[in-house]
Amino acid sequence: MSDLEQAGHLPGIPADAVGRRIVAHEAWGETVAVALPSLSEEQAKALCGHVRIRARDTLRRMETARIVAAIDRASACLLDRSHPLRRKAEALLPVVTGYDRETVRLGLTSTLKTFRRPQLLRFLAEDFFNPGVLDGFQPAVKGGFVRAQGPALLLHVWAGNVPALALWSLVAGLLVKSGTVGKLALAEPLTAGWFARAIAEADPELGECLAVTWWKGGAGAVEAVFLREADCVMAYGGNETLAALRAKVPVATRFLPHGHRIGFAMVAREALDSRRAGPLARLAAHDVVRYEQQGCYAPQMLFVERGGAVAPGEFARHLAHALAATASRHPRRRLEAGEAAAIAAWRSAYEMRALEGEGPSGGTELLGDLADPWSVVHLDAATPLSPSGLNRTVAVVAVDDLAEVSGLVAPHRAYLQSAGIAAAPARLFRLADDLAGIGVTRISALGRMTAPEAGWHHDGRFSLLDLVTVTEIEHSAEAAAEGFAPYAD
């Protein structure tokens, strides 16, 4: 077993006063022991008070440019493969999460590049016509002045299905100058604390406005303290978990949930010639393999249009070949019993369908054996969107026209988010228009489904704008003030 790795970041609380829960993670023949902070009710209240006061006294007065600079420096540290934190991340995260080392390495780099200065400025510009509204009152187009402020204390409840997922909301909270407390996920309890420490090293005053801790979900008193102290709660997780949490959040506290989503992809006939089909299948395989479809943006079905030089069935075989080839470079993580059962049930349903007469010649073709770390099913009839077994299981559905797809996925409107599209420009916009009408909020190229751009609108919402409260000085107040100026007499 490796040395004990301390998780979290707890400004204002002496390290020797903090209780710890030790959790062991095992993968790839190694074990990592993580010490999760376990606070008392009094410590939880003190931590919230410390972060709130420091945010009020220092963070609120910081220029946004200074916050951007600190986040940029923290990201640069973790992007530097010679930096101790990055070396630790590459060594420990594969064992903690179960994802292979190359997936972790590439995924960390992709995510952290999103939080460099140019991308952070884009993040701000995407949500604010003038990011200066975060620093003070700015002229409003309609007259008067306006400024925006984030919640005094923002509580994040993170999921751990994707490494470094917590950084998206953590960064958003800091950019709107909110005192931030984050709850670690057991499945990935390390990256947020490392990033918080890197920010504290880059800007010690900013580091005092940010805490990362843990408590057992649903564990009464301590959880109640954090929920009561927060002005806004941003939470990630399964829909049942979010519903249970919502019921505990005080009615006057803003609650921003991000729950379960299902992704899919569409391939047009013009993309299916002998030159493009193979590379396109490799890009789709990348989206399927990266984080084993655990992220809300990974494809679980691919709708492939007939009429191209490469038929949907042949494209399914290209995809199967790409998944098999990828497995040697990115071996699938070890499955839990429930995950293995989900894959077996998914395969069994399609095997039964094939045996009932819908065989490879015209209906259902299952590619890959149960022992393989991937499965592809080709469905030769238009089939509504449905979840896969995850962990590299995907259905390729043949359709006569991609215009049919919006009708096939519409029943899942409440769960739609990301769609990957390979089509010519004119068709891209027509299809995007149809998808927007049924609730799809993000459209990307194949190969980029699992890598959202800086400033993307998560679940169709504004990452920063949804957090802030706007204060206006109306033109009437400004005009009236002129009458009380020393020069008015």
C-alpha cells in the first residue's frame, strides 16, 4: 500500500484537529489509501464561517484579473508533468479511479488546458457582455449602472464518475467571487483538493476563500450544517440522489442540479465514403472509450444514415475494429459486479432479438463476445434512443434519413444534452435546429463529445450567469444624485 494521501483543503482549521476516514482504492495491482477529512458539526460551521468572512473581506475586493491569474498558475502547475502535483496525479488517479494511465494523463491535460488564462477570459466573455460587472458597477445599455455578485457561500456537491469533473464548478465559483466549499466524491476524492492547494500556493489570500472537504452523504448533522450555511448549492449526481438532496436544501437557498444525461451521435451519408468512414469510426470509438461512457456527454447510440458508400452495418464493423484496437492502448477498467451484470443484460436483450429472427442479414447483429472489453450492436431498423450497458457498449442504428432521429430521441427529452454530428454544413444546421427543438443543448464533432469547450453552457444554462445576483442603479437614482452634488447649488 502506498503512503497515506491526504484529501481536501481546509483553511482555518488546524490539520491535527481534523478527524480522518481512511478509504483504500485498488486497481492495476496497486492500492492507494486516501485520508478523507471528517469534520464535527462545530468544525463544519467554523469552516463555512472562515470561508465566508475571507471571501467578504478579500475575494470580493479582488480584481477578476487577479483571480484568473491565480487559476491560470494553478492549471500551469498541474499541466507541467515534472511538477510534484502532476506526478502524483498521474501515479495515483489511475489506481483511485480504475481508468488506465494513458486515459488519465490525456484527460487531465485536456481538462486543465480549459482553465488557462485565454480560456478563462472566454469563459467570462461567454456569460457577461462586460466582465467588469464582477468588479464594480458598469454602464447599462438601457441607462444606469449594473454589477453582478456571486453567492457569499457556494456549496458544491461533486460526483466522481469522471476525474477532475469538480474543477468546472470550482472555477466557476471563484470567477464570480464566491466563497467556495466543495464536497468530495468517494470515487475521485483527490483532484479538487490538489487544485485548491495549487491555487493557495499561487495566491494565498484566494486559497483562504476556498475549502474542499467530505462528509458521508445523507449523514444528518454535518451535512445539515453545510446546507444551512450555503447561499447556493450546485450539485452533481444521479437523479435520485439529487432529488433527495433537494428535499434537504432550505427553501430560500438556490439549488442548481446537474443530473443524469444520455448522449448520442449522428453520421450522415456524405461522411460515409471509403476514405472517411474508418477515421470517423476511430473518433467515435474515442468518445465511447474515454471514461467508459460514465460522463453525461458520451454517446450510447450512433444513428447512421443509409445511402453512403459505406453502409451502416459496415460502419458498425469499423467501430468494432476501432474499439478492439483501442483496448490495447486503453484497457478497460475493472468492472464492479453491477456493471458487469448491466453489460450482460444489455447483450442478452439483443442476442434474444437476433435469435427471434432479426439476424445479421436484416435486423440485429451483435459484434464482440462477452469476454471482449467492448460490444457493438448493429440494428438495421430505425430504433428509438435507449441507454446502453455503458463501459464500451454502443448501438449503431441504421436510418434512411437523419431527419428521423429527432423523433427517435425525443422521448428522452428530459435527459438529452450532447449530440455528436458528422454531416455537411447545410445539413449540420438543419439537424441542429431539429435537435434544439427537442432539448439537445450541445452539438460537437465526433471525437470531441467528451471534451466540452471552455465556457460551454452546461445543460443549456449559463455557467457563471446562473450563479450571480444583479444589482442595478437605475437612471432615475443617478439623475437624482446630481441634485445633491456640491456643484448643484
